[in-house]
Amino acid sequence: MTDRDEASNKLWGGRFSEGTDSLVQRFTASVTFDQRLYRHDIMGSKAHARMLQHVGVLTEKERDAIVTGLDDILQDIEAGQFSWSVALEDVHMNIEARLTDRIGDVGKKLHTGRSRNDQVATDIRLYVRADIDQVVAGIVALQQALLDLAEREQATIMPGFTHLQTAQPVTFGHHMLAWFEMLQRDRERFVDCRKRVNHLPLGAAALAGTTFPIDREFVARELGFDGVAGNSLDAVSDRDFAIEFTAASALLMTHLSRFSEELIIWVSAQFGFIELDDRFCTGSSIMPQKKNPDVPELVRGKTGRVNGHLVALLTLMKGQPLAYNKDNQEDKEPLFDTGDTVKDCLAVFAGMVPGIKVKPAAMRAAALKGYATATDLADYLVRKGVAFRDAHEVVGKSVAFAIAAGKDLAELSLENLRQFSAHIDQDVFAVLTLEGSVQARNHFGGTAPAQVKAAIARARASLS
């Protein structure tokens, strides 16, 4: 005989003649993961109770009993003294059942004028809103760490790369500001996403609204929402905000992954540009000399995890008709894990970046190996009246000569250089140095130390 559990019918079982199959009960329950919404569920329920009293559905005594009961339940949960029941399916029914046990039948009045459909939609929006605020704070903390590092190394010269080949010299501070800019866009995306998150679904009830004289604007003010959802069908079934949050998170993680990749390359013996603090690295169980950059490697790996959550949520929603469907229970685990992952990655990066030790000599040596000032020589010739395409050819021949001679362009003699163009004079050596190259790019957005200093000041102002 199939095991049944009549407790699962406690709050909604009037229509049913038998209990839910135990396997179905376990399969359909979400309380094992949605219990983390308890703070937001209680917050929303208290606001709903106050509204019901405001419109005359509850008495002041009933409202106070419900609010006090919910506060007591919150304390129990926070103290680890709350027993979650799979038979009661989810966080909402667990809390409501406990409330009724505590304060009696008045607890049953709390669900007047609402459904679990608009209740969970409200809880998730409150949860995501809080997550966004924490993510934004985490981004700012990392940005500040990057600015401190950029300021410290604003004039340190390193090779800039395209195709991972030495291209032109840049300053390390300028490179760090590139990461700042990426994070700035990420921060703007989350702030913008928050605007669409911050609309109240509560009041949509199951899908069509409610016959009770509710005041949705009252609840919105209580919960700090900017407004109310305009259509009851959309309000209970919309998960665009969750997808948008995860999309912004995936892009942020992609940026952190790119940063991680550079750190992993830079700490390698082959590059040796930087060193990470020991506390952000691990060793090998067999090779005692190893110092592995596990933190950036793991951040790089977790990016695939968040990208996968985005695909999961998009796929979850793609075939759903209006309005609410049980499919939407599957939105929580990828959404929760996305927020957890992003916040952890930001925190560990913000802790790791201040301890980055830059090795200027290694960076300078690398910049000298790749003929990084070749473009400067071409620009020099253009300023002497040579057409750029002709200058490009002259420099190409000069580099080929230098490669054959085993020298950098700056190490060639004037006689060597003049065999390719009579326009080259002694003043060419001022532009062939690494310092001359970066100093010459002294314009808004350029790599010159003076521009890096100004950019850092603007960046700090944007965070204040």
C-alpha cells in the first residue's frame, strides 16, 4: 500500500479525498531550499497584515496578534528553533501553519486577499533586491581596491597586448583602470535592474486580483517598493527580473573570469609580472615548489556555473503560458546560487587585489622584447611628413632588421635606422623609449601617467 501523509492537505486539502503520495510530496516540496526566503516572507506578511487592518478586513487586535506572532517566528528561525516540514511544502505554508499554532484561528486570516502565487513573487523580488544591494556594494569594494592599486602603480610600465602578443607599452595603472571601467558598467547594470525588480506583485492574488478592498500602494510603501505591478497575470508569472539579475551576474562573472585569466598568466614563471599573497594561493601535494593561483582559477571556473544558471532560467520560462505554473518553483535554486557565487567572488577578489605585488623589472623586460615602440616610430615618421602606409613599411623593415641583429629598436644606431628613411634624425630616440611612448599618449583615456592620475580622481568621484 502506498504511503500517504494527510498533513500535506492541512492548508489546501479541502478539495481532495486522499493525501498526497509521499514521493509526490517530496518531489513537489520546495521548503528545503526556499526556506531561505523566511525573512522576506515574514516582512511581506507583516505588511499585508497591516494593510488588511488599514482597509478594515482585520481589527487592530488581530493585526497586532499576527505581527507579534510573525516576529516570534522570526526569532525562532534565527535561533535555529524552527522545525521545517516537507509535508507543508514551502516556506509560506510552514510559517503560516506555525503562526496559526501560536495565535489560533486569527492566523488563518492572514492569507485573505492573497495567494502563494503573488506571495512568492513578492518574496523573490525582496530577496533579489537585497542581493542587488549587496552585489553593488561588493563591486564598489573591488573598484576601490583597483583604484588603490592603480594609484600605487600609475607610472609602472608593462607591455600591452593584442592577440596575447606584445603590442604597445602601457602603464599598469592604466590596465587596472580598464577593469574598473568594466566593473562600472556592471554596477550600472545592477542598479538599473533594481528599478525593474522594485515593483510590488502582491495584490495580484492567484492571477486575477482579489475581491477584497486591498490597498496595494500601502503595501508598496511599507516594503519600500517604487510602485506596483500593473497587470495581475504578469505580476504572478513574471520572472524577467530574475533572468535580468542572472544575466547581469553572468556578465560580471565573465569580467572577473577575464581578470582571473590575466592574473593566472601574470603569476606564471613564464611571465612573472606579479605575485599574489600566500593566503590566496595553495600548494601541491607532490610538488613542494608550487604556489598555485587557486582563487582566480576557481573564480574562472565558477563563471561557467553562473552562465549555466542564466541558460536554465531562460529555458525555464520559454514555454510557459500565462499565468503562474509550478515550473517556476525551479527558479529559486539557480537564482540563489547565482547571488551566492557572485557575492563570494567579489569578496575574495576585493581581498586579493590589495595584496598584488607588482614586479616592474619583469614587466619592463617583457615590454622591451616585443618591439612595443614600433607604432611610435611610425607616428614619428608621419609627423615628419611621411604617409602612414609608407611609414608602416619603413617600420616593418626596421623591425625585421632589428630582429636579425638581436636588438630592440631603441638599440639600433641612427645610421641603421636612416637606411630605411632619410626622415629619421637623432630626435627619434626620444620616442623609441618606453617612457617616451607612454608619455606621448597624453590625452583623455590614454595611458600616460598624468592621464592615469586624472582618471583615478574621476573614478573615485564616481564612487562617492
